[in-house]
Amino acid sequence: TDFLKETKVELSNRGEIVINERNETNVKGVFAAGDCTTVPYKQIIIATGEGAKASLSAFDYIIRSGQ
């Protein structure tokens, strides 16, 4: 996540991307998932589920915003 330090995406003090329950970052239209986020357990099965959730949230965002 070092490449994000110069962006507006909020990072934790551990360098993880801060997300909400819908995998949204603080930047509108930017979603994140997996071990690079603030999700507490860094396991493959959890990262996979978070990826699915992020993709559904992104899809919902695109449909609702008309982009």
C-alpha cells in the first residue's frame, strides 16, 4: 500500500487501507479488499469473501451512480 501514501485514500498507522462494512474507502468510488485492508484476520478464506463483498459493493455503486 506504499503507493497510496501520496493519495487521498486513508491508511491506518499500520499502512492498511481503511474500509467500512461495504469495503468502501474514504474516496468515493474506491473499494478495497483482502490483506491490505483493516479487516482483522488475514486469512485466505476471509480475503476471498471480502473480495466478493467489495465487487458486489462496487457493482451496486456503479448501478446507483449511473456510471
